[in-house]
Amino acid sequence: MFHFIKNLFKKEIEKADIPLENLDKWYEEKSKPLLDESNNNIKFKFNEFNVLLNTLRKNIESLEKAEIKEQEKIQDKVKQVVLGHRENYVKRLIQFVNIINVPNEANHETAVAFCSNIIKELDEFSENTAKTFYTVQHLFADEVNQLASDIKRIDSIIKNIKDITENEKILKIKEIKENIQKLKYLKFKKEQLISQFEEQKTKLSKLEKDKIDTQNQISRLEKSEEYSDYLSMRERLSSITNSISDSKTDIIQMFSPLAGSLKKFKRITLENEDLIEKYSEYPVNALLADKELKIITLLEAMKKNILSGSLEIRDKKKEKILEKINLIHQDKLNQIISRYDALKNEKDLMLKKIKVNKAWLKNDELKYKLEHVENSLRVYKEANEELDKKIQGIDINKLKQELENKLKELTNVEVSIKESSSV
């Protein structure tokens, strides 16, 4: 069957430089004789199959119209059973024949699909009609055996077609054709990746320049007098804030030991209950709001009540409470309030000066920009590393060499595949 295939390439090895973009056309011309012979053989088998289908239809009709021989010797019960099975068998045969659609175009693809479909239908038909076949054969042996022969012939032709499509040379032709498409696609894909890689490199270069420029701007700004003033003000602001915090701590430490006694005193006094409550709960806010320092008078009153016994406090604690009250006097509180007010005013002034100074804002903007640039650099570097791995993973030269070897083996031509652009 493949005599032509066996003898086609017994010539001396040729050499040919073929551009990759023209390789499809060149290969199609080289493989055409092989494929034409294969397609002609497939077409012959398709025609043979169509003839067999017509024969099968006639033989189905013969079975359908066949008369029972020696009817008088056949029991009616047996006759009815066989005739019923014959009717079912004929229906199955007609369904099977009608399903078969022989392709008009004869080639490798249509032949493979046709064989796959017929094998499936044939297996299903054989499985579903085995019992019916043997029952009908009881009274219509000649007709049934002829149909069995036709079915067997179908199986034989399908095997012949499969042999044609599975011929080693034909399969290699298909494989090489796919390899050519693969090489063209991967070459295109690699060129795309390289182009993308170069674009990313350009972006990386620009980002590196932006990073250096931003770092230089930050460096110049941090050396400027304006930024130096800003740092000094920030340092002073931090010191003031700590001092304010210390003043609040002093106030809390002064009044917190008296909190319990003040709450007891509130229950027996009839004046300034709200003020006493504030000093026992929030002494800092209470003192800063107590412009007339009414707390001095209240503490003196509370001291008298402790000494007279009107305000009951345990002996061990009484001395400590009285000691704490004696430490609180108007000059001391005025000193604390004055210091706190001065610190608060200086803090407000410092905040205004810092707000006017634009160096800190510009510095923040530049550092935000630097952070953004560095993040972008990291993302682009990671992306380029991934692109580089993909590019290195596509070995065009290896694919070309493998394809050239297969072409030489099949066509007896030493092909050198040329690329229009380097990869």
C-alpha cells in the first residue's frame, strides 16, 4: 500500500536553507506526495465502505422479506418469537446503517474521526443485538449469516483505514507539521517576551534615576537651614510635651492620695460639691479650671474637720493625709499653674511655627515618593526576573535542531531553518 512512501526518499541527501515563515509551504509541497497517496487510499476505502453499505441495505431488505422455510414443521409459538426478534433486528440494522455517514472529504483527520465513531457504534450494535442475532438465525440462517459477513467486512475496512492513518510516515508528517507551528508560535512568543523585557528594563532605568534624584533632593533638603530649624523645633516641641506631661504627673501625685478623703468630705460639706468631685476624679483639669484656687479653702476646711473628728479617717492614714494637705499651698499651686500655662503657650507657638515651616511637608512628600519608587522598583525587578526565566525557558535553537533532524529523516533534505529576526 505504501510502496511509494518506502521508495520516495532514496535519493542523495539535498541541502536547503528555508526561512521559517516559508517552512509551512515548503513542507506542504514535500509531504504532498505522501499525503496524496494516503488520502487516495482513504478515499478508496471510503468508496468501498459506501458500496458495502448499499449491499448491507439490500441484505437487510432480504431478511425483512424472507419467508420461513418448511413452515408446517415450525411451531406457531416459535415462529412468533423468531419473527418478533427479526423485526427488532431489522430495526437495529436500519438504525445502525442510518447513523453511518461516510465523509465526502478523504484525509487523515476525517478518517480518524470516522473510524472512532464507527468503532463506537459497531461495539454498541454488537452488544445490543447478540441475543437477537442468534434467535433470528434459528429460522433465517442464510440471511443473517450474510448480514454478519457484511458487519465483519465493515470491521475489516475500518481496520484498514486505521492502518492507513496510523502509518509511521503519515504520523511523522502530522507531528512535524505540528512542530513547525509550535516553533513559529514559540518564536513569536519569545520575541514578545523579549520586547516586554526591554520595555520593563527602560522603566526600571527611569525608576532608578527617579530614586537617585529623590534621594539627592532629600539629602539637600535635610542639609538646609529651614529643615535644621524644623528639627530644632521638633526637638523643643518634644521637650515641652514631656515637661507638660511631668507637670500633669506632679498634679496627680499631689491630689490622688487625697481622693478618698475628698469624697468623704463632699458628703458632709454643703459647698463646692462639684469642684471637690472634680479634684477627686480629674485633679489636672480641676486645678487648671480653678482660677480662684478655691481648693486651698476647701482643703483647710477638710483639715479642720479631720482634726475635730467630724471627718473620720483611720489614725495611721490621718497623719499622711494631713501631711499631704500641709504640702499644698497657694504659692506652690500658682507656680505649677504658671509653669503649665507657659509650657502650653510655648507648645502652641511652636506648633504654629512648625506649621509655617514647609520643610517638613516637603520632606514627607519626598519620602513618600521615594517609598513609592522603591516599591515600583521591587515589583518591576520581580516581574523582569520572571520574564527572564520564561525567555530562557524557550530554547529556539534546540527546537530548530530537533525539527531539522526530523525533516532530514523524513524528506532526505538537510534543512537549515533561517529566522527573519534574531531571538
